Amino acid sequence: MKLLTLVTGERLSSALRGELFSRLYDAGVRELSFCAFAYEKELFHPGFMDEYLAQARGAGLKFSSAHGIWFHNNDLNWPDRAGRIETAGTQKRYLERAAASGCRTFILHPGALFSHYSEAELWNCLREGIEMLIPAAEANNIVIALENSTPGFLGADCAVLADFIRSFDSPWVGASFDSGCANIAGNVTESFAHLKELVVTAVLHDNNGKSNAHLPPFEGTVPWDKLMPEILSAPRMMHCETDFAKSHECETVIKTLEIYKSLPELLL
């Protein structure tokens, strides 16, 4: 199965970003995942995405997945409807840009919990936000992947998240499984079992079950020997993705990818 490399190259100067992309290619990487920060930078620096994509393509790399912008009023469960409609428009433009760049999955966080709003109300807000995006997902052949969360956010309970995703009955809405979030929320393999039939991408990283440190595999307590066979047999799975700290530092990225290569049946 293809392993996509998430990099935060938008934090670097153009020269350093070019070096990072070139080194990734030399290390065997061919496909990347957009970090949400890349599109956020485009909002303040129009034209950045064109430069970013051109540098990646010039190095022989392409993007196959994107992480939607997230947290509070960037999430589609934002309680204020006018703000939610505006956010959906922003996410739609990013989704379309990601799809035009070759991405097949678009990862979204279900969103934060807000005082004075019940979880049921927030799930309903999210539903409306997702419904606004589905036509664009279908038109652009990209799957919206709702990701499981840590406690304190919607989506920490993977059984509830799975029921929510199934309720759309749409091939354009699936799940993204975040191993680190699941490790903090509880039993990783049980969490994955709830989402297995819905998962289209998996974001792989480790932690100690308490702090979401975004460690490489085997440096925390995620049971990789039990999780990976389940991931590899998920029927809708398109690819897996890295997600580790300091993913803009060239030497760290190259070194950490060697650890990911030890996971079974994952190919850069």
C-alpha cells in the first residue's frame, strides 16, 4: 500500500523547501500529503500554492491527499450558521484546489466541542457543513474523510463517528483513521474496527497514550503488530500517511521515513 509523506514545507524558505523536496525524491518518496498550513498560507499570501506545487512537481513529487484547515471557526461544526456557510466555502475552494493537484482524499476534523451547545447540535451543524461539500467532492472525484479525534472533540468515539459517516450513504464521504488520536481515546484496534469498512486513508503516528506527541511508529504504545493487518485489509483504503513532529526538517524527515519503512507492506 502506498505511504504518503506529510511535510510542512510551507514553513521553509523557497530554497530550503526545494532542497527538502529534492532530498525526499532521492530517498524514494514520490507522493505527498498537504498539511492544512499550506492552504492557510495561501489565504494570506496568494500565489503560494502555485509556487509550492511547482516546486514539488519539479522535484518529481505529487500530492495525493490533503488535510483541510481546522480548529474552531475553520471546522464545519461551527455553531454560527453564517460563519459555517463561509467556512464551507473556504473548505470547498481548498478541496477543489487539492483535487486539481491530484489529491484523492480530503481529511476533515469533526470539530471542537463548544459550551452551551450539545454534541447532538454540533453533529447537526457538521452534517450541514458536509452536505455543502458533497457535490464538490463528487464533481472533483475526491473523498471527504472525517477523522477520529482525541477526547474533548467530536469524533473521539469511533462508533459514533462511524454511524455519522454511514448516515450519508455516500461514496464521497468516508473516514480517516488517526492512530495517535485513537491511542489517546482508548483501545486502538477496537476504534479501528468501528471504522474499518469506511476508512479511505490512515494517518500513522505514535504516542504514549496521554500526550499526542506525533512520534514515529514504535516510539509509543500503539500496537502496530495488531493494527497494521487490519489497516491493510480495509476494503476502501486508498493509502496511508505519515504525520510526525518536525516534518519540515530535512534530516528528521529522511531519518523518520526509515522507521516507517519497517511497517509491513507500505511503499513510498
